Amino acid sequence: MPVIDHWWQTETGYAIAANPLGIEALPIKIGSPSVPMPGFDVQVLDEGGHPVSPGTLGAIAIQLPLPPGTLPTLWNAEERFIKSYLSHFPGYYETGDAGYVDSGGYLYVMARTDDVINVAGHRLSTGAMEEVLAGHKDVAECAVIGVADPLKGQSPLGFLCLNKGSDRPHDEVVRECVALVRDQIGPVADFKRAVVIERLPKTRSGKILRATMVKIANSESWKMPATIDDPAILAEITAALQSMGLAARHSQMT
């Protein structure tokens, strides 16, 4: 049976992009929820709010007005509604997701905009790097974050959880993963560092706590997320980063 993907948000009430089986089934493209649904004028914008060309990564936004069924405001918080969703790109609803549209009009949602890193002026998706790393035969799960870099602004760092039973040297797997990213995304990604860990820090619903991992890596103060599934994992992450010369020991939880 075909697997039908779709993309939506709580705020929108129904699918923003999907394969419209009730209208016309479209060819499935792996990694894409297919095309925008009727009522949604989906655009991919650069930092200045201008539409980008097909295949170019940018912020996914929906040109106003939004269709019926979507949120009209936030309860008793009209100013926060405008600030959170409508102010960054005037005339658009900001989804907070990043991605691109291909030449055929198919949408690809790659990451949250917070997970798009700037490496020497190049905007890169950590989600795209994670897809490459996940393709390695020994990698069961992975995450990529952007770490502050004095020369390039940000530099990607990978976390790798290996398959059970994998007994290969960790440095060997890391070298192969670095080569994979360089081959499939290119040298522009500047992907040179990765570390093997036992498990990733997640919320109880399964979301990886990337923002907290970034703060630890950058030696910033951080708070224990209330929704974390196992707080002990962050200590493991800190130890792994310190072994790489990151997460200075004065970095602490507040």
C-alpha cells in the first residue's frame, strides 16, 4: 500500500500540503508531502521576504488571507498572535518551518527555521544532513546542530546513535559519515565533526531537544526542559561534547 504523507499545523486545522486523493492522486515523491491544498498559497521566502527560485531552501510561509478553518487569533493575545505569526513577513503567515519547492511544485519540509544554520553565508538545513547520516548502514538515529564558529558563524556537528550489535570503531563510522555528507551535500556544508552517543535527549513525545544541545555545545547556561523524557541524557551529551573540546565545564544548568 502507498504511504501518503501530509504536512499541517495545529494552527491551520487541516493539511497545508498533501496528496489530494479525493481530487486526483498524484505521483508520490519520497520526502515530500506533495502539493499545497486548495486555499493555501504556499511560498518559500528568503530572509528579506522575497520568493526564492525552485530548489532553493528558505522559510515556508503562506500568503494571506488564510483559508477558513485556520486560526483567526490567539485567545486573549492579539498582539502575540501578530508578533508570532504575521510580523516577520508582512502579508504572510510564518509557519516556522524551512524547506523548498521543486520544479514540479512539490513541497519539501526540511526543518524548523531555527534548525537552518548559516555556514560562511550559506543557509543549510540540518535536516538534510540528518537524512544523509541516517542513510549510513551503522546509524540507527542521528541529529545535527549548528555550533558557534568564530570564522564561519556556525559549523555543523553530528550526533550518531549506532545500531544495536554494531561493533565497528566509532572513529571509522564518523569518518564515513563525514565523507557521506561531503559527497551528497558538498564541501559547502563544512561537515567535519560528529560524535557517537548512546541516545539522544528527547521530550516524552519524541522531539529531539536540539536547542538545549546547542546551548550546551556553545557553553551557554541552559534550563532543564520540563518535557524531557530522561534528564540523565543531557549529562551524557555534555560529557561527549567536552571530549571534543566543546561544552566548557563552566557551562551549567540554571
